[in-house]
Amino acid sequence: MNDAKSVIVIGLGRFGSALCERLKVHKVTVVAVDRDKEKVEAMADVVDLAAQLDSTDKEALTKIGAKEMDVAVVAIGEDVESNILTTAILKEFDIPQIISRAQNPLHARILARVGAHKVIFPERDMGWHVADLVVNPWLQGFSQLPRSDILIGEIRPTENMVGKSLADLQFNDRYGAVVVLVERGGEKFLPKADSVIEKEDRLTIAGSRDDIKKLMRRYEKEKEDS
């Protein structure tokens, strides 16, 4: 959602509701839509506008300003027909970015054909994420930058790092990642090559998923050996 100022979320199940809440954290104007009165009422104090309507009703969507939205997210889950029809209507509205929720690969292909710019699989993606956490517990301390393979997170220095500068450590060559921020004594600063690492520092590091994975394997080994 590049520079999205307004988003309409259609379908207020757990996924759609959580999406609305998160978008508001980012100070985005959010319109929330669902057929279910209780779900709409539950989001009324969270979003800018909560509307109870049938999203396959083009006129109803027009009345709440759907055509003026920067992004539309079709978060409808079980009702595949409504999901597809709603996506097609939004395409007719020429909304710049339409993101639709799919149940399976065939559903995803249909959504792409009727107008979805991006198709998502929330349940599958969450399953993959949990599997990653099981296999690589350290991932819990990292975030993935949007639309990239870059992970960013925080570590404490090992004994091998303490008292050495980033240049001495050849951090990028040795660990395949970069130190982008150092927190020391409650203050944060951008490190330089001659910045010396202290025992109580907190290092914010960034790198590709593969590089961070290699780094954390080496990091855990150094911690065990120290």
C-alpha cells in the first residue's frame, strides 16, 4: 500500500477487523464494510466509517465513497461468490490498488482475472510464519520490511564483539549483515566504522533473510562458546 491515505476493508472477520485496527495505527483513513450488523458495530469506534451493506451492491458501495478510495481490501472469507463479485465491482471503480483474499490457487487465479492487483492467503501465510518461528525461534525478534526480503531486529553483543570496532570485526563480511543503529545507556546513535561495541549495547541489525539466518546461527554458536 504505497502512500495509501484511504482504505476500504470489506469483510470484518478476524482478519479484516485486525487489518482495520492496524491501519488506524498508521493513521490511515479506513472505511469498514460488512453485511453483519454486530461486526460493523464492533468496528464503529475504531474506523472512520463503518457501513452495513451488501458489497455486491454497486450503488451501495458508491454511496459510501468506495470509488474515491486509494486501496480496497476484499477480506471476505467463506463467501467466495461475494468475494469475487466484490473484486470485479471494485475493478470497475478504477481503484488504484485492489487486494483480495483467496482460499486456494484456483480462487486466486479467478481474482486476478477479474481485477485484483494482489492476492493474499492469510491462513496459509500465518501457517508459514508460525512454522518459521518453530524452526527459527530467533525470528520472533525480527521484522520484515514491506515488499522486501530484508529483516531488521535487535541483538546483544557476544563477548567476541565487545571492545572491538565494526571495522575490526568486519561485521558485514563476517556476519553478512549491517549494524544500522546502536542503543547505549538509553540513547541511540548511527554507528561508524570506528564505533567500538560495549557490553551493554543493543545492536539493531539488518540484512537479507538468508544473511540474517547465517548470522544468527553464528551468533548463537558464539554465545554458547563464550
